[in-house]
Amino acid sequence: MSITADRALALPQRAGLGLKPEHYATILADRPDVGFFEVHAENYMGAGGPPHRYLEAIADLYPLSVHGVGLSIGAARPLDREHLKRLRLLVDRYRPQSFSEHLAWSTHDSGFLNDLLPLPYTAETLARVIDHVDETQQWLGRPMLLENPSTYLLFSESTIDEIDFLAAVASRTGCGLLLDVNNVMVSAVNHRLDPVSYIDRFPIERVGEIHLAGYDETIDGAGDRLLIDAHGSAVRADVVELFRHSLSRSGPLPTLIEWDNDVPDFATLHAEAIRADAMLSAAAPHGGVIRAA
């Protein structure tokens, strides 16, 4: 399959927000200056009802990104054709500017697991993920973005570096990549790695979207920091600085603020987008203000 990653770059190079039911009415009433909204695909796979009425109205006003959490790209089993059909119907209905999924697995013979689980980076896994990304893009008739994971353990059987793994998938399938900067920080701290070095090695030319989020922090059994990709707070200062560093390599890119748990009022969430927009504007070639088309 030959689909160039740059076709996924249709979102404005602005900060976007995850669309939450708590904010539907405020968005439609106030029409805030937001670059785009992103929804989780699985929340809109029903045939109708209030969620679709609101999403249709908001999608008429703003660019839209669809982010999947249930496709299980890395699973050691075939992709769920019924899930792909539902996803195709959703994408055909809303024609979002971007579709993305996780480099993870969440299904087993017993059914769906309510988590995004890591996978070993081996030649066998790489071949399977490439097949699954190819199949997804064929079903949707468009390119997708694949997101780097947040991880809490490493597999002894892994023989491929994570960045090399993602680069190989993108090269072989033509998909783009979604750079989740919070995930980079979480994984780097948990595995005692350098997050800046990770960003410096990442195939930034393949990136079609960036994600930012807040993490939780605790102490593990050995007395070391353990970060959790919680999506329940403002973006942490170290992630903000890592985002700035990423932009120094990439220039401005569509950037989503993820805040999925303990969702605040819209003003608090919007303030995060305004902060990100300021950093995106500063990263533009001449420091110009970036506005939605």
C-alpha cells in the first residue's frame, strides 16, 4: 500500500481539544477559538442519538480528528471486521481530517480488555502490525496515524528499538505517526531513559499530530518515580518543555490536549489549548500567530 503520510496533515497547525459531552452546549453557544476537536471513535459508533446530534453540529463548525482506542493493532489475532465496519461508517459519516490509533493491543480470546497493553518489538510483531495497519488503511480508504505508547515494562524478547519499530511500520505502510509527548515522558522516566534523546531520534517528518496530557506520579517498590498516563490533570511542566523541544525539530503541528478523567470546566481546558497555541505560534517560521482556516 502506498499512502503518503503528509496526506494526514489536514488538521490546522493549532491546538485542539478532546470533545466532552460536558462541553457540548458551551461550545455551540460560545463558539470558542479552538483549532480542532478530537473524539474517541468508540464513543460514536452507535447509529444515532444526542451524541451524534451534537457531534454533527460541532463538526460543521470545527475540523475533526477521530482517535481510536479499540482496534487492537498489535493483537496476535486478526482485526475485528465488525469493528472495522463500524469505524468505516463513522469515518464516512464525518470525514474527519485525521484518524489515529495506538501501537498497543486490547483484545484476547476472552474478549476486550479495558486497557491499552504493550507488545514486544520483534520481527514477528512488526510483520503483524504492518499487516494490521495496511488492512485498516485499506478498509478506511485513507491513511492513519500510529501513536507511540506509554509503557510500564519492557519485554526481554524485544529485538527492535521502539523508534526503529515505529519508523519501519511507517515506511512499510505509508502511515503517519502520532507523537504523544506525554507518553514519551512517562516511558522515559519509568525505564530510566532520556526523553530528549527519544525526541531527537523520532522520525519527526512522519508526524501528523502531537498529543499532550497530564500524568500522575507515585513511587514504585524500589523507591523510584513511576509515572502513570492518567489524562486527569493539566500538562506537566516537564512535558511542556519536551513539547517545546519537539517543536524545535518539527515546527508547528496539530496538537491535542488530552484530558479524559476528572474533566474540568471548559474554561480550564481551553486555557491549556491557549498555552499550546502560543508555543505553536512561537515555533512558526516567523513567529506568526496561527489561526484556523
